[in-house]
Amino acid sequence: MAFFFSRDTKVFMTHSLDGTSAKTALYEIPVLDGFSFSQGTNTSEVTLNEAATSAGYSKRGRAMFTDSFAPAEWSFSTYMRPTTSGSAAPSAATDGVTNGQHAGNAKKFAVEGPLWSAMSAKDYDKGAGQNSAGTMTDYEPNVFNFANSNQVTLGVFDLFFVLGASKDSEGNTYTTGTDGVTVYKVADCSIGSASVDFDIEGLAQIAWSGNGKSVEEVATLETRATDSGNSVTGTTTLGIVNEGISSSSNFIRQKLTDLAISFDVSESTGTLGALAVDGTNDVTYGVTLTGGNITIENNLTYLTPETLGTVNLPLGHVMGTRSVSGNFTCYLNDTANGSLDLFERLQESRGVITNAFDLNFGIGGSGNTPRCNIEVEKAHLELPAHSFEDVVSVDVAFHGLATDLSSSTAANATNEVKVTYTS
């Protein structure tokens, strides 16, 4: 008998460049301790409740029925890892995954980029605004702007949790029951939320969570491409992409993070009052972060039929309202256009219906590399809340809004947030 240790686990996801199986690769996703996946059942209970017979006997039992399998749930955290791809020149025939390469010759990408893509579009190309049918040497999937996220359904992929993967000796194939390995597959996954916390003492991380159709144990996971001469079923056409996972220079230090805040007069509505301190000109505020969070929610729902006499299985997901929200904390200071001025002007501008601030979080420092910039172009700020500790600070909650909710143009209707990786 052997135990399974979470630290021996590796996680992989299948994802397609253009939505076809011909351009589907297996991406290795380095995860942190604390990952989970599970699936439950939905049941019905029938109970008996009757009076006593003349003999004093009263039936009071119950029966249970399994109605359906609930959608699988999964979650894990990853580091934010901007990386520059290798010098090999991918060709159209290999679709950018020559030697496990993630992008074109010396182009930027994120190790966790396939997750951002699946959250914001149906395939990698649309999520990153790229075109794998073009010149693969120019393929640079480092910007995720949600321009293709106004869809009923978004990216669907399989997750593989390979328990005991670190002990495997087979090399290209992970086989359940061999070398203490067990492979679990969470099929047809979708991403529900991504959350970035500003822990200034640590490394930049993203907490991911979502759902899938089912959790099942599978016999093998093959990392080679189907044209590599192997005959294992379930192989991805393009094979494994694992560039950047062994690098020690692509982590982001949160202590260097900065925030640029600019009040947008033209996008605000109502009587601007004190916020229009410079007339019709936008005003930039300077604050130094002590913490905060950005959370992006897809609010997805999994559909499951309810046929009597059948154990129903989840069919798939549909997307709900896209929601971008968060908060940031900073010390209260009285410098010009600092946190004190921001609080006072928000408090005094009581005729403002929607205030609009452009928030640009330079995670890792806006002038440094590696870094990740998360821009909320139109953020509605709530009134800051004071925290009276050793040093007085304020906590400001915000909500990311589209520039024009009714617009049929993606650039205006889906621009609540943009994520850009630089290495």
C-alpha cells in the first residue's frame, strides 16, 4: 500500500488554439498546495408519517433516490508567471508548440495563459487576440481583454490531476497503477472565477475555480503528440506545452506593485461636484497599496435534466453576468491628490450617479519586468471605509463596468478588465 501526497501531484489541461482538435495541446499548469476537485449527487428523500394501527404499529421509515450527479467542482491557485518564449521558430505545421514552446520566437506569454483564455473566450486564439493560422513566429498570447467573452458558452477543457506524478519513471506516459500514479480527469471544465490578491509580502497569485461535467479515473495520460509514433488513446494532437514552468526568474514580487488612479470626467454621470476639482480635466490620484483584491466572475450555471427514473448527468454550462469587482487598501495621507483628497471628494460629491475611475494595477511594478498589468478602465468606486489601527488606512471597494453596456462593439461592451503580461 502506498499513500498519495499532494506535493507529488501535477496538473494538466487540454486547450485548443482555434477550437479544433487538430490544434489542441496539453498544457502543464503548475499549481500551489490546496488544490481540490470533487463531485456530489443530488438526492430526493421520501418519508412516511402515519398514525398507529390498532396494534400500535406506525410506519416511519424513509427512502432515498439519486436524482442526478451535481456538476464537478475544482479549484487551485497558480503564480502569475510572465515569460519570454525560446528562440526556436515555430512553424504553422507545429502551431507554436515546437519543443514545448508556448509562443513565437522570443514572444511574451503567461504560463497560466490557457486559463485566462478559457475564461474569456472559446479558444486560445480569441482569448489572447491572436491568430494561429498566421505566422507562428509572431504568436504572442500575453494580453487577455475579454473582447470575445459575450458568449452563451466559453472555453471547455479537460483537467488532469496526476497523483504521484513526481515519482513516475515512464517519461512520456502517466499510467494509473504504475509507479504509484493515479490519473483523475475532470471532463468538460469551465472557469467560474479568478481572484488576484495583493499580499505585498508574497508572490503574485491567482485563485481559480470552476465546474466540470464529471470526475473519473482514467488509465493513462499521454504527453506526446499523436504524430510521435505512439498509440495511446486520448493523446492531444500537438503534445505537451510546458515552457516556463522550470524557470525561477518569472515570478512577480507583490511588494513592487503600484496603482495608478485617474478620475474620468467624460465617463462619469450626475453632478460631479468636488470630483471635478480641475473642471473638465481628468485628475490623477497617487496612493501606495497595502493590500487589495481583484475578482472576475463568470457566474456560470450548469444545466442538468430532471427526468424521473434516471440518474441525470450535467449537460454543460451557460454564462451569467460577467462581474469584475475588488478593493484596495492604502494608508490615509494628506498629500495633494492622495488618499485623503480621494475620500473627501467622493464623500462630498453627492450628486454623482456613476463615478468613473481608470484603475491600472502594475503588479510587480509598472516599470519592472516581469510584471502583469490589470487595468479596470471604468471603475465605480464606493465610499472608502476607514480602518483605525496603528496607522490609519482606508479600504476602497470598486466595480468594473463596461464603457457602453448596450454597445454591439466588443471594445466598448466587454472592456471591464484587461490583463497584460510583460516579461
